Amino acid sequence: MLKELMKYTDLADKKMIGTFKKAGVRLPEAERLFSHILNSQYIWACRIRGEKTNVDRFDLLDVSEFDDIQQRNMGYFYQLLEYADLSATVSYSNSQGEAFTDAIEDILFHVVNHSTYHRAQVATQFRVHGIKPPVTDYIHLKRQGEL
């Protein structure tokens, strides 16, 4: 199920990026929120891989960077799903310097959940600006054969 949820995250993120590209206008709050999604995904991937990063979860990205960053992030997660022992634990420090140890599978589930939460906020921002957000409901995408 975790592989399918990551596939869902990949697809839903791509649908959101497509909407940003079609919007044709700046959407500062939506861009900030989606940047946070992508930055957080990257930070979690680096933590799992034992790598340091100088990315902050609140760094603002340009919409033109969304595709490449999203593809890089998903590439990391798909590699983990394929080759890592998902029950293995990793130790890391959060942005406040607090130390934690968590199972990879729990971190990946958190990444999926966190991304979904903030995509809903992005969708709200799209609506505020008169832009129809893409349908990213898991069950809808499943029924449509996209997952």
C-alpha cells in the first residue's frame, strides 16, 4: 500500500504543478505552500539517506523549478521503496535540532500525509483566485484508473 500511496503523491503533485503552469498568474500563497511540500519531501529524503541539506522547509521556489524538484524527490522515494528495508530506522535531527529515530515506512507515510494536507491548502488558494484545482482525491484517481 505504501508504494501506491507514494504513486498517489507523485500523481497528485504533478496535477497541482500542471495547474500552476496553466494559471498564468502569480499565486504567492499557493506557491509558498507548494514550495513547502517540495522542500519538506526533499528534506525527508535526505534524512532517510543520511545526507545533509541546506534547504529550509520554508524556502520559496520558483514555479519553473517545481517539475524538476518534484521528479528528483519522487526518484528518491521510489528508490527507497524498491531497495530499502522499510522497517529500518533512521536517526536525524529536525529543524529545531531535536533528535529523533523513526522507521522509514513511518516517515514515508508522513510524507504522503503531509503532502496531501498542504495540497488541500493550495487547492483553496487556487479557488480564491478563481482557478479550478485539479481533482486529487485518492479514490477518484483510483476509480479513473490513474492509480
